[in-house]
Amino acid sequence: MVTRLSTHHLGAKIKRIHTIPRFPIRWRWFLLVGVVVLAAVLLLSLITLDLERNAWLKSQDKHALAQVARLGEALKLPMLSGSQAEVDVLVTGMLKSSPDIIGVLVNDAKNKQKLFGSLDAPTVAEEFEFNPATHDGQTTRLDLEALWYVQQVRYAETSLGFIAVRYSEAAWSDLARQLWVRMLLTALGVILVSGALVYWIAGRMSHPLERLAEAAEQVAAGNLNVKLLEKGNDEITDAMHQFNIMVRELKHKEELRESVGKYLNPKLVDEMFKGGVVMRNNHKQQVTVLFADMVSFTSFSEKNSPEAVVDILNQYFEVFNSIIHYFGGHVDKYIGDAVMAVFNHPNESPKHTHYATLAGLAMTMACARLGLLRDNGEAIAFRVGLNRGEVIVGHIGSHERLEYTVIGDAVNVASRMGGLGQGGEVVMPFKTFETCETGLEFEDMGNINVKGVKFPIRVGKAVAESDDVQQELETAIALAFDITLPSVIRQQLKEVE
């Protein structure tokens, strides 16, 4: 099983990221390019409009200056003779022939003004401003917002007044409108074409990133068999390559963890792989120790080949290991034909003695289910001994080789208990049995002297009494024989029960 706490955190982080409203990269690039193109087109449009207006004004000036100059020449004699009728005819004729002229202002030598066309006094007062004294006499366009062209009317050295012609900007407005429409249509076309191209390119880029995210989510869920296709020679391919390397390293580390976990204490393995440093926190702790050894192992080993002995022991130990883990204990060590297990360390449980007793009973029942026989036809049996007490938990051994285990009188008594029973029996001190939950029965064996203990100990055999306990044992045995069932699922089933 490869699911670990670190991958759980990674999975939670990915889920938190997914709670943010999703805005795909391709749409971001599409909007970015659209905004940039639109801004560029607007800027170019403003520059183009300014250039076009200057060109239009230049053309307008050329046309208007010539018209106003001709009108000024034509008005010399009528204004000199004071013939207002001729002035009216000439100005009116010009207005009819030039629709782009809004109106004409004629100012005579006596400073009397007459307006022609669509001009009125308020408009002239608002738009027009001219000082003949500062004018050089040439036909010119005034520096005003509106298009006013003036011409002083002179005969020889005599000033006869001046004329001012107001031209319309409707032609420019129409031209500017057409330019805007063309440029906006062009911008829209460029945005659509470039946006579609960018959308396609971004899609090509986002697909590998989506595969990378999906693969990361699978790794977070515990699947370390993920491998991404490395195609291309860019940064995304580099990221995929590094991701594949990371997954290979994680898989190798997980395989190494599982391999080392078969030989070392699981707590020790977790400390090594999580922090790289093993904390030597030697301390005392209340635990329940379980010993199980094969009955008449010496004669069994003498009559069978080494391969057969090892194979049969491993079959039993495989089942024992599953049962011990199911009830919350862990295998501390294998000693020849015996297995030593500890409950309440490193996984703490307030009911560790009760669970250790259930584990012992399930182990003896599993031996009968396994049904392996000796050469003489007798069933292979194991006897189990239990004891609860305070032990020293620590790293025992030399600098070159250490063992993280438990030592103390409680361990010694547990090892002696197994020798007091027969095959298929679980023997323990009465004081240990008293800490068990209901559903078990104690068959008293009396006070017995135990080697290494000063006073006799009241011991007895633990027996399953209630249907609930029997069902618990059957469940543990069934799961133990289903060796393909992941250990994490076994633990979850136990928590449910």
C-alpha cells in the first residue's frame, strides 16, 4: 500500500486549488491577446486619424484658400463702388456653387458686417475672432476651432474691408467615420484570427499541463505507477521529465520503506523516512508482550529439510503478522520458531491487553485452520504466552547495529508464560487477565513458580466466551488468510467494527 500522510496533504492542497473558480489558460491568453490587439489598433487608429486629418486639412486649405482669394478679387470693384447688390450676387453665387461653405461674412471699410448663408450673429460672435490690424493681407486660415478663412480686400493701397468664409467639417466627419469603421472591422478580424490562433496554441500548451495536474492528483491518491509521455523539447517537457523522476524516486522510496519495514520497527522506519533522523527517546511504558512458539520445534526441524522448515514457519508467521496488526500490535522480532509482539507501542491503545489476548486466541485458531501436519500426522501447533507490565523502550545494541525494542521483567514473564501451556493455548498471569474487557474466561492453572520471578504467579488460560468475541476472532482470521487485502483496509474494517 503506498498511500501516505504526505500524499494526503498534497491531495488536500490540490482540492483547495480546485475550489477557486477555474479560468483556463487558453482563455487567459485569448483575452490578453484580444486586449493587446485592441489597444494597439486603438493607438494606431488615433495616430492614423491624426495623420489623415492633417492631410485632409492640407487639401482643404489648398481648395479653400483658392476659393476665398478668387472671391476677394471679385469683390474689389463692388466694394470700392459701394454696390451692395453686386456683393450679394457674387457671395450668393459662391454659396450655391460650393455646398461645403456654411456662410460668408463681409466686413466693409466702414466696419459694417453682413452675413450670408447659414451664419447668424451669435454663431459668429462665438466662433469668429479676427483683428485686421495684425493680418498681413494674405488669404489664410485662422487658428480657431472652426474652419474660418479670411481675405483682406484691397484696391491698391486702400483697404476696402475683409471677407471671412466658414467651411463645413462634415466631409472630415464622414471620412473619420469611415476610417473608424474600417479600422474597427480590421481590429475585429485581427482579434478573431489572432485569438483563434492563440487559443489553439494555448490549448496545445495546456493539455500537457492538465495531464501533469491529473498525474499529480493520482500520485497524491497513492498511485506511484504514473508516467507522463515526454514529447517535445521545451519547458513543459522538462517539467514532465522532472515529474517522472520525482515519481520514480517516490516509488523507490516507498518500496525501500516497505522493504525496510519488514525488518525494523515501523515507528523507526517512519522516523527515518520522514525526518531522516531517528530520535533516541528511551523511556518506560506500560505494554502487553505476546510470545508464540511452535510446539516440539526441535524434533520438527530435525525431521524436515531447511527449506521446508523455513517455508512452513513463514506461512504461520504471515498469518500471525496479519492478526497482530489487525488488533493494533506490531511484531517486534522473530526468534527462530517464535514471534514476539508488543501492544501499546508504538501504536497506543487503552485496551491493549484485551486486544493482545484476542490476537493470541486468533493465532491459535488460525493454526488449526491452516491445518499443516507433522510427519507423524499430528497437527502443527503454537502456544502463546502473554504478560502486561512496564518495560524500557529504547535502542539496544552497538553503535554499528541497533535494535529498537522493549526489555524488562515483563518481557521475561511473557516468554515464560508460553512454556506453561500446551499447543493451542493462551496462558497469562491473572493480573494481566484482570485488565481485559468482558467476553473472555480465565481457566485458572494455580500459582506457579516462574524462572526469574521471586514469588509464585497465579496463571491461567484465556478462553473466548461471548459470541461477540468469537465473531471478532473469526473476522481477524478471515482477513489474515486474505493476504491480498491491503493492510489499510483491514485497519479501516477494524475501526468500523
